[in-house]
Amino acid sequence: MNSATPYDQFFSDRLLPAVTVTDSRQAVEIAKALQEGGLSVMEITFRTAVTMDAIQAVREEVPGMSVGAGTIL
């Protein structure tokens, strides 16, 4: 079992992709691609009306991906 917190993941990845999406499926596909590339954290910006749905979709459909919103630090 992985005991790393999202905070630990943020600093171990050393890269935080910030994405803006126009639909929640797009967010899920991006999250899966980031994971395949070895990343486990992402930020979804609050720039579109689908942001909350996109965050929920990633949390439900991409296990192991930590997703933040807006300004994380």
C-alpha cells in the first residue's frame, strides 16, 4: 500500500502539469496520459464551467492520480 500523501507526490514528481479542459472526458484522458508518463499529480485550472465535473471524473476514474484545483501552493 502506498502511504505517500499528495504533498509527498507533488515534491517527488517535481513537475506539476496545469491543464485547462472543456469537458470531463478530456480531463480523464489527460490524467491517464500523465500517469503513463510517470506523473501522479496534476492541477485542473478553474477556467471553465466543467472544472468541478472534471476533477470528480479524474478522482473516480484514474486511481493514483492526485488532482488539485486552482493555486495549489
